[in-house]
Amino acid sequence: MATQQPSNENARPASNNVRNTRQAQNENNSGPSHRNTATGQPRKRNNTRQLQPLQTNSNVTNSPRPKRRNLTLEASQGIIRIGGSVGDYRIKEKLGEGDNGFCYVAELKDKSAIVALKFQDKKENGAMIENELRLLKKVQGNDAMMKYIENFTYGSYNVIVTNLLYCDLKSQLAHNQKLSSHNTLRIGYELFTALDWLRKKRVVHRDLHSGNVFFDKKFSKAVIGDFGCSEMEKRNELGLKFHDLNHISHRVNDGEEYRFLDDAISILFLMLELCGSRSLFQDGNIEKMVKKKKKLFKKPADALIKETNKFMIPIVFELRRQFNEPRPTHTKLLTVIVKQTVPGFDPKKKYETNTSPPLHLV
């Protein structure tokens, strides 16, 4: 049976189904060719590309611009932020805070100096601010004192600007639980020397502890800072109480008037802390704390029995001797440190530090 073939009536000739090779190539390269059928001439190609409209994200296009900070408003409200401006300074980082203020590292806007800014609320600490400013200015002129630069108002804060030092003494105990005898004695020697300057100005510091003693980056000298609790001799205009503080003299813990000698006793306690012997004068219980301090002064040879603290015995004896003197002197303490503690101690010898960064006391 013959198979019926499909009708090819509508089929075009093969020549019409096969495109010219060159024409196909042109179409592949630039699209199908077009001819002007009216004239029989090829149409002129428009080589100018049609630019497509840029596709944008409507969320980005319609999002509002970030608001510019109102620096005048920030200043009036006393807003402090890292990277923000405070007066002529730009805040870099926070240093820490205490009972009557907090401190930041800042840089002059012209980048000529880096300083420390101490912010104190004028409403809460008005009397202490005035007192600290007055005494900080009074003790200037000695490189053992924190250098005062200026002060100004920022919102509700008074801002005290001082030179920025490398570290405080307390941070050095984080590297080692105690320091070498040389470092301990040199720190004591320099602080007792600094007390002579304060005495000439008739200023009692009243808050000498490892957090208020500072060093520059080369550990060239011990520097006393934070005069927030300081007073003129035989005054207590701030009405501060010190009965529960470990680093304060047991005399003051018992309620007696704060004297020049009590600053020296605080330095003694600081030196014992550097020896790793803070348990001899510190205790969470106030009564036990005072008993420890009295025992230390009554029988120093019985309390200081370790090789790391025996050299402190002559200093305790000298301080005890001066308890009843009308004008105790720090000069005598300097002689005791040099001649009666560690043989060969030289206060002019550099501080002992590690050899690799970050540099710290050993």
C-alpha cells in the first residue's frame, strides 16, 4: 500500500529558506539587515546606541540623606562622643572615670597636641571643681605635678585640660604583682621629694594611691595627679571623710585631722603595695584594717619579715618617730631611703623596665 505524502503546496523553494551566508553573518554581528524597499537602496544604519534608563533601587533613591550633626546643640547639651568635638579638641577615646568625673584622650583639631580632658558636672561637684582648679594651679611649676593647660565649660560640665601621660602606677601592677626593690624605692624617693614641693605650697594631697601616680612613656619620673580631694593645710572645707579608705593613714581612719605626715604614710602604704605586701594594711573590715596599720607601726620588724619587704623597716621607724614632731620632714625620709634600705640604692639610676614593647616597670 502506497504511503500518502504530505502536500507541499505551501512550501517555499529551498533557495528561499536558506539565508545568504554573508547576510546571516551580518545578522549575527549586528542584527538583521534592513533595506529601503521604496528606493531599493540599503537603509542607513543608525549606529547611535539607545541608552537604557539606569535601573535604581527605589529604597536608595528615596532614602533621606543622613542628618548633619548640630555641633552647637551638642555643645549646649554637653554630648560627649568618640570622634566628636569639645571646644578646640576632638575626642579620641575614654580613659576612665572616678567619683567626681571621667576622663578622655583628646587631640587638638590642628593635631598639634594630644591631651587629657577631665569632665566634671558643675551642678553635682561645684565646690570640688573650684577647689581642684585652685590647688592644681597653685602647685604648678614642678615637673612632679600634673601639668595644667586650661579649663572651660562644655554644656553642664567643667572641663580640665592637662597633659596626657603614658600610664598610672596601678596599671604596672597588672604586669607583675610586685615591682623590684629599686623601682619601689625610687618611686618612694620621688614622691617624698614631691611632698616637699606641696608642703612649700601648703597643700595636702589627701588621696595618694597607685591610681594617682603617673609616668610618661619613657618612665623618666613619677608624677602626682588628681587634686580633687586636696586641701590647704589644716582645712577641710570639702567635709570629706576618709575613715574607710585603705590607702589613708590610720590616724585619719580614726578621725584625726589630716596632716602633711599623713600624705607620707600613704606613700609608705603605696610602697608596700609595690612590694606585694598590701595585706599588711588593707582589709574589707574597717576595724581590722585599722588594727593592721597600727600593728605595722608598733612592731614593723614583726610585720615586715619577707625578703621582698624587709628593706621597708627603716622607713616605718622614721615615720613613727615623726608622729609627735611639730614639723615632720620628708628630707629625713630621703636620707633613710638612700642609706638604710637596700645597699647601693641610687635614686639617679633609671627605672628598671622590660626590654620588649609594650614598655613597663618590672
